[in-house]
Amino acid sequence: MGSFGPSDSFDTSFNLMATLFPILFVIVFVFIVGAIGYSVMNHFRNSRAPQQSSYARIVAKRMDVQHSSTMHSNNDNNFGHTTSSSRTYYYITLEFDNGSRQEFLDVKGLSGLVVEGDAGYAATKGEWIVAFERSAG
């Protein structure tokens, strides 16, 4: 007669998942920790960079809106709610006297105070623009 227990293919599939799940879990965990570590290191690198002031012209401004949403459910009655958030990053592109251009993250709220074409002295710190003093004329 036939066997009513688990088949060999079920055992093989279960063993494969028991092996793959921890490996995938570790890979995702390392990726998340690495991304957080990179972000923290980038912040400290910019905050420790020397502040440099140079004459430049603003040639472009842009913003980057990043959205995030999470669905939360209540297991008792299958009702849930969604939590959403967004964050806007502002960037300013400067053109220096030698013709080179570089984009900087606006960490001081300068984007609303300057327009494309403004010329003056820009104070930068790593990848951040921290001040802009428009020149007269």
C-alpha cells in the first residue's frame, strides 16, 4: 500500500527552504546595515570637511521628493491604515570661475533665497552648500 507520510520531495523542499531562508535573511540584514553605515559615514565626512568659500554662479536648482508608505493592519478585524511620509531634498548646482560645475545638497534652506543666475561667494562643506552671499552688481 502507499505511504501516508510526507513525501521525499516535501522533505527536500523543506530542507532547501531551511537552508536558503537564513542565507537570504543575512544578505538583506547586511545590506540594510551597510546602507545605514554608508549614510552615517557620508554625513560625518561632510560635517568634518573644511568649509571652503569661492566665487560661483548658480546655474540650476532642483528638488528630489522621496515618498514612503507603510500598511498597518489589525489582525482582529482585518482593518488597517496606511502611514505615509515624504521628504524633499533641495540641490543647487554651482558653476565656478574655471567653468567646472558641481551640485551641492542644500542643508541650510538656501534654495528659496537664491535664483538661477545669481553670482556671489558660496560656502561649501563637502557635498553641502552652507551659505551663499550674493555679490552686488
